[in-house]
Amino acid sequence: TTTGDAATVTGDDSVGMWAARCVVANPGSLVHRPQFGAGLERFIAAPIPVASQQARSSIRRAVMRHDDVVAVKATPRADVPGGTLSLDIDVTTSTGDVRQVQAEF
């Protein structure tokens, strides 16, 4: 906004922003929501195939907690340098809209 504050976001846009925040957050990082977050940080030292599987599962579980999310699909990207895990995440809302989020670590 003109005051520098974040604009209010509603509807499917808010679900996309919520999903993006959920992907990067660690459980316990929000006092009022101790289970919020996928906790990807814990997979950083794991081999890429293991990190990919565990991260995708954790993301699906965490993002599906939102009442307006009906499906989550996390797909590894193959076009990234070795040693980096990059995921394309499609979040389908209850209205059928798909929001895309990307995670890389």
C-alpha cells in the first residue's frame, strides 16, 4: 500500500500466500500455531532423493491443514544444479483455482 503496509489479501490469493508461508515455516516458529509449517529445514542435509520424498510429504501434510485447500501436488524440478532440491507446488483451492508455489533448498 502507499503507507508501506502489506495489502489485505482475500479469497484464493490468500490461500496461495498462506501456502507459501506454510512451506517455508518450521513447526513451532509461530507461538499461536505450534504445528504450522512444513519444516523443510530439517531435510537440508539429507541426500536429494530422500529430501525430495520427505519434503513433498511434509508439504502436502502441512498445506492440507487449510480449510480451503482440497489438493496439494509437489513435483521435483529437474532443471536445477546438483545438490539443490527445487519443488513446484500446486495448491488446489475449494473453488477449483490452482495456486503455484516454489520451494528451493
